[in-house]
Amino acid sequence: MVQDLPKSDRQNGWLEILPMLPHPKVLKGKVKADYAVIGAGYGGLATARRLAELNPDSQIVLVEADRIGNNAAGRCSGFIIDHAHNLRAKDFSEDAASAKAQISMNRAGIDWLRGIVSREGIDCDWRDDGKIHAASSDKGASMLDHFAGSLDAIDEDYQRLDHSQLKLRFGTDYYRSGLLAPHSATVQPAALVRGLAATLPANVQVFEASAITDVSFGSPHGLSSARGSVSAPVLVLAVNGFIERFGFAQKRLIPLITWGSMTRELKNSEIDRLGGDENYGIIPAHPAGTTVRRLPNKRILIRNQYTYSATSDSIKGRERVRKTHEKSFIARYPMLAGVELEYTWGGALSLSRNGSGICGQVADGVFATSAYQGVGMAKGTISGKYLAEHIMGESPEHIGLLTAGNGPSRNYPDPFNRWGVTANISWRRRQAGSEE
Ligand SMILES: Cc1cc2nc3c(=O)[nH]c(=O)nc-3n(C[C@H](O)[C@H](O)[C@H](O)COP(=O)(O)OP(=O)(O)OC[C@H]3O[C@@H](n4cnc5c(N)ncnc54)[C@H](O)[C@@H]3O)c2cc1C
């Protein structure tokens, strides 16, 4: 029995502003396939696509518990990033080679996604504008100086931005120091994942609203949902933190929810008051700070805060988060006082203590890709693509970065794990100060 299924609410602004979704194709009756993939986030969508490309005569089934786009993949902030926001502070020079390889791997993920989006004409507002790291405090500014030094050490290009340049771009004078990293992209994430699912090769059958409630591992594996079943000799788990519920990586992933809010559409008079560019993405200088996106659809996105939990279904929790989002919003955009946050939602991240993810075989005929440490758009995509190639016996460049070592390290036993993570979240939040 698969314990704990994903729980959905309909608070995800990205999905709610899309045109109405078609009725889901639900798994019914008995379906046979050569490959079954569970989970239609970045990892599952990429694995299913690549398996189909490499095996045009095989049948692939992709099964998703929820509506595609109502998952973390469609709830995220839409930064498809090539390098970590904060490259390692200690022993950086020793890690320079590995940082370069990671960047090159993430860029392979971005390039692959960009190619699909452009070839298939996916309407997801893809922009190759990069990301701007911005600081409002002295501490944040010195973190950006350090970040610039790390980028110098690996010959990465960037541009520094001062207060007046940031004000010109953002309309607000909240930020004093910035760094433009030019090689990331931004998108409307729910539109991207819906588009990726809709344009899968014809030999992939996609089932939504079809949670897998039971798996009998064997040859073939049998997957059951409320109304149907799939049998397939090869199974891929691309279920984010839910992998533990399938009996793998137990007590090795740290379940975290992070939260986003989106304003209503701004009126033209409000846009005039705001000024600045009509589209940009701000990454906070401090890891516990606030991500901001100004969107060409005249809305503003705010993301901050972490909660130790696998689900975001507490309404009380969401109300508390929304209040903090309102504060962060108004601190940055005092000229927009009175603009409501129309949507507030949480989404699941899975992290591990040692920063390792999962990509590879976990049992006979069972493979998994998961735990992208909160940056799954590029990393989850490339992990899924590489996993499919690995299943087919290929050795893609850099796959060693995903498969090396023993994967995620074991957590401290609970309640110490929960206490430790929760204390760390509160400490970082206090440290973030005005960056939140
Ligand atoms: C608010 C927020 C902002 C973020 N911002 C960014 C960002 O800007 N850039 C970035 O790179 N990353 C960002 N992330 C992280 C990113 O969203 C995740 O790393 C990524 O979505 C993980 O992809 P995934 O495929 O592992 O998981 P998911 O997208 O969660 O997909 C896993 C799927 O498995 C399905 N599933 C689970 N159990 C079952 C079952 N029993 N049966 C069937 N299906 C099942 C789930 O319903 C889910 O759809 C953000 C996350 C959040 C929450």
C-alpha cells in the first residue's frame, strides 16, 4: 500500500490563471506498457519523453496523482537556473571543477528544455533574461560580493548593478546592490509543465488524477489506482519526496514546503505608479530572503519561508504565510499599498543533508529520480533525461554527478531531525532580516 498520497488544493496562482483545464484522462481498466513512470513533475516528464524518443516502438505510461501543474513543478517560481544561488563558501577552489561540471550539466537541462519549448511551440513565456540577485542590507550586499568572487574563481560572467540601476529596472528603491547572472531562463511554470505533458511523443499515454495506491514489485511490476492498473517490466519513480512512501530513501529526505503568493492583476494606474521593467526576476542575496517576479501579465509574485512538512494543506499555516508575504510585498512596493495577494500556495521540496539526489536503479527493474535540492527545473529535467539514457545503457556526460556516492545521507532520528531543521529555518529567517 502506498501511504500518504499528494493532497491538492486549488490555490496555485500559476495554474489558476491558465485557461480552464480539459477533463483529465484517468487511468481505468488494465493497461500494459513497457515502461511505467509515476509522477509528472520535471523528473517524470523528462524521463517519459526521453524513453519514448529512444524507444519509438515501446509503450510508455506516465501516471500522475493530481492535475499536472498542480504539483511542485507547476507551483515553483519559474527560474530555470544554471548555477546555485550561493556557490560553496568553504574550500571553494577545491570544488571549482565540480561547480563547473554542475553548471554545464544544468545548462544541458536548460538547452534541452528550450529546444522542446521552441520546437513544440509551448506557450509558457520563456525568457532568456537571466536572474538578478539583489540585496537590500549590508549583510546581503557583502554576500553578493562573496558570490561575485566565487563566480570569478570559475570564470563565470556576470554584471554588477548598483542602487540606481536596480531602481530603474524594478521601480522600487528597496535594493542597494545587485548581480545579474545572465544564463538562466524564466517561465510560467504551470504553463511549461502542461505544455510538456501535452507534447509528449505519441507512444506515451498520460493519466492524471490517478494516484497509484499500491505497487506489487515483480516481473512485471503491477501498479494500482482507484479505477485501473498498469503492468510494466520497468518502473520509474519520479515522485519527489513521496519516494519514501514507495519504500525507498526512507528517513533520508528532508520534507520542506516553501510558499508563493501572486497579486491580482495591477491596474494601469498602479503600473504607472510602480515604473520599472514589465518583467524581471529577483533572487534574494540571502538564502532565507524573498524571491520576486514581476510578470508580463501585470502580476507580482512573492516567495519566501520554509515549513518542515510534506504537505501544505493547513489553512491556518497558509494565512500566517500570507501575512508575511504581504509585509515583504509592501516593503518593496509601498506605492502599491492596497494591492491584494490573490493566491497563496505551498509546494514541496525534497532536500537531503548531504545535498545528494537520487538518479539510478533502486531495485530490480525499478529506477528513481528525485531530490533536486529545491532547484528541480533544470536539475530534475536533466536527471530525468539522463536516467532514461542510463536505463537504455547509455552513459551521458556528467551522469556521474547525479549517481556518484551513496545518495542522500540518513537523517538524524525524529524528533531531532524535525527540531534541528525547524531551528535552522528560524535561525536563517532571523539572519535574513530585511532580505525577507
Ligand atoms: C514555491 C516554490 C518555488 C520554487 N522555485 C523554484 C525555481 O524557481 N526554480 C527551480 O528550479 N525549482 C524551484 N522549486 C523547486 C521545484 O519545484 C522542485 O525541485 C521540482 O518541482 C521537483 O520536481 P519533481 O519532478 O521531483 O517533483 P513534483 O513536481 O512534485 O512531481 C512529482 C509528482 O509525483 C506525483 N506523485 C507522488 N506520489 C504519487 C502517487 N502515489 N501516484 C501518482 N503520482 C504521484 C505528485 O503528485 C507530483 O506531481 C520551487 C518549489 C516551490 C514549492
